[in-house]
Amino acid sequence: MSLNNFPVQLPSQNVNAVAQTDQSRSIAEVQAALMIARMNPRDQRQSMDRILNACTRQHLARSAIYQYARGGTNISGASIRLAEAIAQQWGNIQFGIREIEQINGGSTVQAFAWDVETNTRREVTFHVPHERRAGGTNKKLTDPRDIYELVANQGSRRLRACILAIIPSDVTESAVEQCEQTLMASADVSPEGVKRLVDAFTEFGVTKEQIEIRIQRRLDAIQPAQVVNLRKIYTSIRDGMSAPDEWFEAVAKKSRSVDSLIGGSTVDKTIAPPQEPITSAKLDTPDPYAEWLVRLETVKISV
């Protein structure tokens, strides 16, 4: 029997067949998602009620708002956790992060959010180098887990922007207001709650003294509004929106006590350089400046 009777498939033909199959499946998934969304449209009132109800949960409210400093003013908004919760409760939205490829020591990543009901889509494609800056230098990452965490951290910021771009702004603002009310009502100023807050900042190298300088008082006298503000700052640092040194002073350079802050004074603990001792030899050396002053006074008296 001749081998010519059997068809031979080249590798390129197999690749094309797989690509066509994947493309057909993707098209079918998109069409199905659009059809299901059209058959089950969202009720905006019910969706809004679900969002506000979710924002009454203390755990979500604590990580729902970030804050960072820009141009001398504090800017706050919905974090990635709140954006995900809004998208889930708003309904008929697909969102996520996908890694397209890894090449030349970096990853090409795409973040997207798609409102299937209105067919509104926002996506961002960006490059993430596999390196982390530490101690003023860039360190190459080789551990797959470190690379995954880096890509996820960088992708979450773009994903947040994509989700909030397709969600009505008034919905987001109402969710933020509800989270702030939840934080104010559930602000824990007990010693145990304050200790948990301090321990949370410790992982970023922020000490108790730095927190007290920030709030201008001792931690045992902290107010609920200050707890809410510190939680916003913590969320901002954790999500990579800002750095600890943007909010807290380095007490190693200049230490200020809480009592001095309340009184409006600053205690500078910088040690002055030791002065050179005056020896008897220097006392015997005439000072030209002193002699000039004596002559000047003599001239004044004579006049």
C-alpha cells in the first residue's frame, strides 16, 4: 500500500485549525452573552439597592475608598474592591485581566470591562517589566509567583479604571458616600481596634509615632473621623496608589512629640556639631576684628 493514499497534515495546518476553532468559540460566546443580556435586562433600581446594601458591609467599606496626595490636595475615590463589587451588583458586566504574552523580561497584559447589555467596552493593553524597584535599584524577578503578583498588582489599577469608565458616575458616587457612612458608624476607636490599625500599617514600615504625628494627637485620643481617614490612606498604600513617605514623616531625621504638636512647637533633636575648644594660645592671639571695633569707637568718641 502506498503512503500517498493517506493525507498528510502539516504543522501549520494544525495551528490554523486550532486558531479557527478558538475564534469560532469566542464568537459564539460573545453572541450568547449578548443574547442573554438582552433577554434579562438589569433593573437599575434593584441594582442600585444591591450596591448600596453591599456598601453597608463593614469589611467592604474598610477597603472601598483610597486616598492620595496630588498637587497639595487629597484625592479620594473608589478602590478596585469597590469597583468589583459595583460591577457584580450592577449586572451584565464582564471584566478581568488577561496576560497576552511574556517576552523580553516582561509581560503584555490587557485589562477590560464590558457592559454586555449596552455593548459598552473599555480595555487597556500595557507592558509590565519583570522587575521591582527596591533600595533605589531595579531588581529582576525570576520567581513565577513574584511575577504573577506584580502583574496582578499592576493590572488591578487598570481594571479599576476600566470598570469605573462603564459604570454611571452617579452610581459610583452614591456607593462611595454609603461606604463613608458605614465607616463613620463602625469606626472602632477601642484599644483593640486601634492596635489592629497600627499593626496593619506596620507591614509598610509605618510606626505608631508616625501615625500620632499624622493625626496630631496620641492614639488613645483618636477620633472616628481620623480612623476613617487612616483607613483610606492604608487602602491607598496597599493598592499602590501612594507610598508611605507621602503621608508619614521619617522620624529618624526629625522627631516631634505629640505634646509639642498640640502646642504648635517643634522639638528638633538634631545634635549640633561639637565646637572646637578655645585654648590659651588662641586667647593670646590678637583678633583683627576686635581691634578694628576699638578704633571705630575711638573715632566716634573723638567726633
